[in-house]
Amino acid sequence: MTKPLLTSADTGQILNVSVAVVARMCRRPELPCIMLSPQKRRIAPEDLDAFIASRRRR
């Protein structure tokens, strides 16, 4: 079974950033998202995991 999609608010809370920053990351597109409407985005948990992993520095 697939995991539920995350809202911009959920994603912002996980990343400790605002909803506006999440929207900007989706527009650029740094973070893949699903557009339900111009104001509603959903982020797949696996895409968020991949985004976080790609930003990790060692």
C-alpha cells in the first residue's frame, strides 16, 4: 500500500521551513510535487526522502 501524500504544511514542518518555501521549491522544481490546483500541492513521501538525501553532506 502506498503512503499518504504530504501537504505543503506537513512538508514544511518536516523540513522546518514555511509553506511559502515549500511552494518555491516545487516551482523551481527542486522538490517534485503533485499539483491538485494552483494553490494545492501534495508531496510523495518518497520524493521528500530523495530530496533530503540529495541535500545531505558528508
